[in-house]
Amino acid sequence: MTRSILAPVLLVLASLSANAAEPEAQAPFVLVLGTAQDGGIPHLGGTTAPDLAARRDPRLRRLVASLLIADPASGKRWLVDATPDVAAQLERADAAFPPRIVAGGRPKILDGVFLTHAHMGHFLGLAWFGREVYGADHLRVHGSQRMAEFLQRNGPWELLVRLGHIEVVTMQPERPVELAPGLSIKPFLVPHRDEYTDTFGFEIRGPNRTLLYIPDIDKWERWTTPIEEKIARVDVALLDATFYGADEIPGRSLAEIPHPFVVESIARFAKLPESERRKVVFTHLNHSNRAALPGVPERAAIEAAGMRVAVEEERIDL
């Protein structure tokens, strides 16, 4: 084939290849911004193996559990839970998917925040959007009816509302919120220690895949919905792994802070087909949970059971 004939053929093939790759590049995705329980790793006053390892090696540090939902087609970004690590987490988000520039030249840092509940690791980061730090302009903060009322009635959150830094939006359980064409988030109630608000899990549905997010729940058995039914509906299930077992925190009763132990989840999910177990990805690990470390027996047991621990900054395509 002569050069004059070959050149147009190569041009067509390159065009077809670019067009084929374009939809995938424009597909929404979730970025895992953190995987630790509310206090992070290393933890305040913590002397467990994960704490000590993280102090020696910054690569083993874990930020508090949070997600970024990104939609390249529109350039929009949403945060799931505003943690005390929000500043570092939004730097991670910027590196993976920079915010778009809007009128006036200021980046649109976020298009909204979705809150699971009012425990410290999940909503204290809202303070960073006030006038002392970022000074957001009517950032939409979505939560349950009780969460909305809590933010509107209690300081310092009511000041964020009063000054127009955040705009509280009430979500209804089981009613999806459309984020962009083909992209939605649906809240559902889960049993948890609801001192101030109730607790949401989320189902994040994209054009190709769906992700389940339950960072906090008391016990699978206390939920009227079998967790196996939720796993069957999705492609990836990011689930509560706060504690590996019952003996992690000497001197404290874990009955006061119930979560599904990882060993309980492994035993329960062992009945599932391998394809279903492969969907399970553990997050929200307490500093006492040795599965936060690579190469330990606890991590090996999770992987041998066909599941895994979430990796910070991993991308999950939707």
C-alpha cells in the first residue's frame, strides 16, 4: 500500500479509535477520598499497629471515609460526607478531576454535598465552607429531614445557612436525586445510633454501573432489608468495616458503638456466589482494625473470602 493511500486509512482508524474512547472518558465515576472511621489513621491518642505504622510511614495514613462523584460530561462534582479531612480530600479530588471555572474566574469547588448522618466524621467538614475558610456561595447540602432541621437549628451550622454559605436540601428515603443525565443518587435509611439525625446509605447509579455506599450501620441483622438484596442490585458495594472483631478496644464496650464486625460479614457473605462476594469492598476502618494494614492475616482473610479493602484514591467507574 502506498503512503498516499495509507495516510487516509490511518486517519480514519485514529478517528474511530478516538470516538470509541470518548464515551468511556466522559462516563461518570466515584473517587474514594478516604476509608477510615471518623478519627482517621493515625488516631488521636492511638497506639495500635495501624497508628504506629502510619506515623512511621505517611503512605499508610488513612483519611476519614468519603467519596467524590464526578461527571466529566458536565464537569460537575459532588461530595459524599464532609469530613474533618475535607481540605486534603478536595486536593485529592482536584488532582484527579479539577473543578470547572465559572463566571468571575473562581473554581466551582463542588456542586453539592450529600450527608449520611451527623456523627463527627461525616459532617464536621461543612465548617470549612464557611467564611473563615472557603466562603462557599449557597453550596447545596443534601440530607434527611432530621439532618436538615439539625443544621438549620444548631450552631455553628445555622450560621452557614443564615449567611448563605450552604443551602440545605431535604432528601426523601428511596427517592433518587438526578445529578446529571444517566447519573443519580438514592438515599435509604439504615439503623444506626441516631442521636441527632437518622442515617442514610446511598445507591449511586450511573449509565453503566451502580455503587452501594453504607459506611455506618449498627448490625446487618437489625436492618429490615437483607444486605444481600442490596448487593444483588449493584456492581460495587462499599460497606462498613469499622471493627474487625469484638476484642479490638480494651476497656470499651462495643455494644455501645455497634457495627458489623468484619468477621461477621465474612461469615454471612460466605453463602453468596463468588461473583457477589467480589462486589464487596470494605471501608470506614477504625484505627484498631488491623485490616487497615497491607500484608497482615486479617487482610489476607478478607481476600481469601473473595472480598477486599478499599484503596484510597481508587476510581470506580459508573
